[in-house]
Amino acid sequence: MRRNQCLRTYQVRFVTPAFLGGADQSGQWRVPPFKALLRKWWRIVWWNAQERPSLENLRLWESRLFGTTAGLEAGASRIRLRIDTWRQGSLRKNHFDNVKCGEIVHREVKRKLNAALYLGYGPIGWDKAQKRPGLQRLSAVGTDEKGQLTLMYPAELDRDMTQTMRLLALFGCLGARSRNGWGSLSLYDASQNVSDLFDENVLDHKSRSAREWLDRLAVPWIDALQHDWCHALGRDDKGLLLWCTDSRERWEDVLTLLARIKIHLRTQFAFHEQGPHTKLCERHILAYPVTNHVLQAWGDDKRSANQLFFKVHAVGGGFCGLVAHLTHGMPQVLKRALKEKTPEQDLCSMEHSVWSRVHESLDKQLVRLP
């Protein structure tokens, strides 16, 4: 190992199937998705450690650490990742019937849906011949698949990288539909004399001290709307915007529960007519596009990702779900498209109203982790 370098080894295990890519869509274990996940959570750690953060400085530091080929800052990554083997996922297309999620009711569709199809639509489709959800790829990374991740970085980054890896252990999911809980991973530090990254007490609403480290990475959610990207965990006067389900026997049961919660959160903002819509509707705030409800000002090509993150944890011989709101404002490109018909003040008021109702709904359905 080079001088002034930290070397960390982690054991990775997938709790739910992961729809990772690969040239042949075979669900391969590959380094790029892990590096992208590391960058995503490192941004949050860096941003909240600065007294006056700016996007310009964030991009500068990110280029220096993770490498770039652009402009004067071109250079190799100072953070190196390695996995023990690049291999195909074990969950084959013809074995996806072993995934047994429950059925859910969508009042707008007026028929029962399979929770796996609802949360995984795209990588998962409807197999008409078998009359069940089916994997649309050759394979996926299966549950309980394990691998070793090695990380090397400059010693002066150790504090930030340790924080980043703790966030990965708590919130980390990989692959397509990862915000819906697919690709939930557990992460343990296999290096000697290093404490575990994940403390199960974080999921106990009475163990406030176990979540104190998250306070430095959280901001009042209304203030967070000033930025249009996931830069912090939200909080309100009750505490962190973090919720936990009760324990279930199978991970499929947790995903089924999370699917029901997502349907309720979305359908409480009812559409009163079919699209295309001439005015912004409340549900457009949650995520966009919305099936059958295109907004004329945005069309089919604009995108706004869901700010709620789902994660499935294996704890105490069972499984539980985690819901986190990493609050941010509507993407600027969408705001500009609305400028003529929706004044900035009205848009802010709508965002406040929608997310307040979402928080109230989650408080009623789940246990808040303040």
C-alpha cells in the first residue's frame, strides 16, 4: 500500500435483488455502480461539512477526488475501488417466479397489482404466458449474494469517507429502481480494528443517540427546497424525516408494504381529469412523468426523480423497511418551463403543501425515527 493511504475492505451482501447493468443486461457485479453510489453519498457529506458550500467548489473537489477528463482539472481518480470478482448475477430470468411479493390495490387502476411489478416496472414486466411478473433481463443479482469491496484513498479523506460509507450502509441501494428498495445492500467493514458501519439501534425510534451523527447531514426541509438536487436529509420540528416499518418475516413482505405506502402517498393527490394537463397538478410535484398525466409545459422528455428513498434492512432475523426524504426543490429546467403559467410564489406554496401532507401521511403509517 502507498504511504499516506487508507485501505478498507468491506463485505457487501444484497438483501433484495439488484437490477445492475452490463453490456448484455446480465446483472453483473461491476465497479462503476459502486463508485457512482460512493460519489452520490460523498456529495452529501462534503456539502454539509462546508460553512458556505457552492456547486462550483463541489464540482472542483469531486473532479479532484474521483477523476475527470474535462478541462484543466483532468486527472485520474484518487479514490480506487476493487471488487473481488466481476461475475453474473445468480437470479436467472426463468427463476424469477421464486420472488413472491404480495398483491396491492391501486384505486385508480381498479384492479390488483403485484408489488414487485409496481416497484420494479421496467426491469420487471408482466409475463403473459405465465400470468405473473417476469424479469425482463437475462439475470439479476440475487438476494444473499456476497462480495468483497476494497477501497483505497488518501489518508486525509478518512473522516469523510468513513461518514460516506456509514451512509451507504444505512441508505445504500444499487441498480435500476433502487429508490424503490431494489438492490438494498448490507455493508460491513471487514478491516481490522474498525467498528461496524451499521448500528441496528439507528432503526429503534427510542435510540435517539444512535442517530445523532445524522444531524450533521440534515437540514430543515423547507430550506432544502432552495437546491434542486439531493444534498441533505430533511428534518422538521419533530426531527429527522426518517421512518421505519415494523419487522416482517420476508423481504418480499417489506417491499409489498412499501408498495402500498407509495400508492397511498401518490393517490392522495388525485387527478380530476386525464392528461395532457395545462396546469401543474399536485402529484407532478412528487415525481415526473406520471402515466397518462403529461403536463403540456413539460411533455414526455422532462424528468423529476422521487425524493423518497426506500431501503430494506435485514435485522434481528427478519426484515424492515426504511423511508427517507432527501428533500430538494423542483429541477430548474422544469421551473423555467412553468414560468409563464405558474408564478414562483405559487410553485413554492404548492411544494410546501404537498410535502407537508406526505410527511403527515408517513407519520400515520410508519414509525418516525426522529
